[in-house]
Amino acid sequence: MPNINTGGVRAFSAPGKALLAGGYLVLEPKYGSYVVALSSRMHAVVRRVEAPKASPSSFVVNVRSSQFNGDEWEYELEASTNYQPIQQGLSKNPFIEKVLLTVFNYFQPDLTEQENISIEIYSDPGYHSQAETKVKSNGVKSFLFHSKSIVDVPKTGLGSSAGLVTVLVTAFISCFKPDLDVSSYDGMRLIHNLAQVAHCQAQGKIGSGFDVAAAVYGSITYNRFEPSLIEQLPDTSSSEYHSSLVSLIDKTDWKIKASRVSLPPRLRLIMGDVNNGSETTKLVAKVSEWYKAHYPVSLEIYNTIDNANTRFVDSLRELTVLCDKDTPAYEALIETINDKGREVHPLLQKIITSVNVIRENFRTITKQSGADIEPEVQTALLDAATDLPGVLTGIVPGAGGYDAICLITTDSCNIANETNHDPAFSTVNWLDLSQQDLGIIEEKPNNYENLS
């Protein structure tokens, strides 16, 4: 794909995510997962700017988010300090800082010959609470503008930090590698590896990486990298950091598995925000303690969940094959979902049974570990939702908890109308989201004009 470059300006976007299958198991490289990229995207518009420098060797990066009460972060960098970003002003953002540190150390640009960089970031409505907002539109793009700073606006759990890191990494790479093609294998691999390093460093831990992988590659089945790859990097102040980072990014086989996958035709993803936050790190810690304490029974439970995950994903692929081979039969199958009174097709029953096995085993872990993966309130919501016409199945995505529920429905199912005035769904806000196949993409810079 050719660069969409307008007057030295480029723009990129990366999707949010929902982990449909593989929660907790995704932390182990041997287990696969199914990650869906979502239509809510993080956006970055990057340009070179001429501006005064404190010294010939210094370099200024300005990142701005006019959406969130004009939030702005500015940093000065110098090669002599290993590109450690020196913050100008009071606003801190560890994700921006680690992106800067990682990308600049990788490229080691000669800053005396570089123009400064300015980036404007935007986020689609699905990422944050929509309270106290107003819409701004230029006729092409529309965004919600908040009266508060980004740190004071609740998130919905769609992977905003992974999306932000991925789109910023891409924007900075494009400054030092003008021929960057985000649709190519090499382009995506470079973005993925740098974004994983930056995201882990910003979080202060080595995560599974499925959220960054979805932001780069889109809807995928995913097996993670070994945490030791990033753990073995030297301290960022070390003289060895650059060579170790380049070796990790360019020469090391990360052994991840990221294969494109998509929901079958006429099925769609529905996310319901339940407006109750969950602390994923605490949930993960409790499950980890449970796993060690209950081994080898815990291993048997994980393997049972993994087998059900595999059957679930395989069944989705079989549905797509059926649609291609026998469209009338597939259309009839879809109608059995819309009409709950009709006999369920064996392929659909395989999906329903697989998800039920996954949910049942996570409820067992919930009871034994004290980690609210599928708490009773979410069980009640999912059971009520899956009884509705047009709903195939549902699950608590990701690490579970109280954040959201996720349903697979037919494209003709209007879940908002189905649940309107139903007290069982009074706490649910159905998000305007859909699955997307692609991860990082290049956008037209002109589409973001007159929004700030």
C-alpha cells in the first residue's frame, strides 16, 4: 500500500480488542487464543515541525489530545542521554514516554539534522465513558470531546493503552522510515515488536501481548511470545541497550502465532458495557495462586478450556466454509438463531456447547480462586441474553470481571430493542462496535482537518 502522505503529514489508526477465547490461558505460549479487533480505533496524525531548539543536539516531541480538555505532553530528547525523554511540563504519560524511549533507541537518529515531531491523537467513542461530552465532526471523522483530562475519564476496557502505543510507535517509525508500509509483513513485524517492548515497559510488567498483537494484525488466533525475550533486555540507560534492542527486534524469532480469523458472514459481535471496573492485575494474581495451589487439577481444567476454545474457533471456520459451499443452507442456519423455537444446527450446537464448557470451567475457577472471572451477576446477564432471539452465545471477555459482556448475534438482531425496558439489562450499555479484520492501517491525513 503506498504512503498516504499529504505535505509531509501521515496518519494511522489501530483497533481496540476483545479476547473471546483464551482468557488466562493466553499467558502461556502453548495455549492459543481468539482475539477480535474492534471498530473503535486509536488515531495519530504525525507531522514534522520547525521549532526552536534548546541546543543543536536537542529534539522536541509534542503529543496532543485536544479531545481531552486539551491534554498535551512535550518531551526533549538528546542522543547523549540515550534518548531518555525529558518531560516539559507537569503532565505524565508513561506510555508516550516508553514509546519515545524504545523507538528512538532503536533508530538512534541524528537529532541535529531532524525537524521536531508533532502528533495529534484521537480516540473513537468506544474506549471511554461518554458522559459530559460533545461531538465534533468535519463531515468525515467524528469524535467525542471531553470536559476532563484523559486521566479522569473512565475507560471501557477495549485496550486503549495497547492501541495508543501501537499507533504512536507507527507514527514515529514513519518519521525515521519514510517508506514504511503498514500492510506489509516486514512493516507489521517491526511495529509489533517495538510496540510490545514499549507497552511492557510502560506497564512495568511483561503482559501476554494479545492486545498489542490485535492492534497490529487485527482479528487473529494468537499464541504469545516467551516473556524472557523482553525480560533479558538490559536497563535502558545501559550502553548495551541499543544493540540488544536491535537484535531483539530484527534478528530474534519471537515464535508468536498470529493467524487471521473472522466471524462468519451474518454474525456480529456485540459488546455490553456494564459500568463496573475490574482490576485485571489482581484477578491474574489470584488465578495464578489458585493454579499453583490446585496443580495438577488446575492443569486439567486449563486443558479442558483449551480444547473447548479450539472447538469454538474451528466451528466458526466451519461456518464460513459452509457459507461458501452452500449459501441457502447457511441462510437457513442463521434463521434458526433468529427463531429460538427451531432445531439448532449441529455446527451451532458445537459453538454453544464449547462456550458453555469454557464458562462452566471459569465459574469453577471463580469459586475456587476468589477471582471474579464470571461473577454471578454476569452469569445472570449472559444467561438472559443467550435466551433472546438472534443471540447465538455470549461470554465475559478477556480476564472477565465486571467490565463487560460479549455476545455473538445475527446481523438482524437488534439487541438494544430486545432488551429495552427489561430490568435484567438495566445496567448494560450496548456499545456501537463491530468486528474488524484489519489491525494497523494508514489513513488519509486530510480526514482529520478542522477537528481540534
